[in-house]
Amino acid sequence: MGHDNREDRPWWVKLGLWGLPNRASAWACMSFAIGIALACVAYGFVDMRFFTGGGMVFAALWYWACIRWVDQHGRW
């Protein structure tokens, strides 16, 4: 497959996976972001300010999109 070099990746993939050495760490970060989003939304029923933490779901979506791009266009 193409894009074996990390420098050939689009800027949003490089930024999203910056500092992550492999696929497992990217999945771990995505899972953590989902966990934070769920915890914030759950605690938001106690303190409404925490509902904003549900926005971490967008970080999880970004990780997912980056993982998917590398899986389809390159190698880890």
C-alpha cells in the first residue's frame, strides 16, 4: 500500500496521531476519549457544567477517522 512514510499523511492525520507510536495506542486514546465523554455526560446530571465534556466525543471521532485513514491508505 502507499503512504508508508508518516510524512506522506495528510496534516489532520499527522496531528491526530501525533506522538502515538502504533494502532493500539490510537485505539486506547479513542477509548479514553469516549470514556471521558460518557463520564462527563453522566456527571452532567449532577453538575450541568460537565455536559460540555461530552464534546470529547468529537476527539474520539477524530481518532477513529485517523485510524481508518491509515488502515486504508498506509501502514502503521
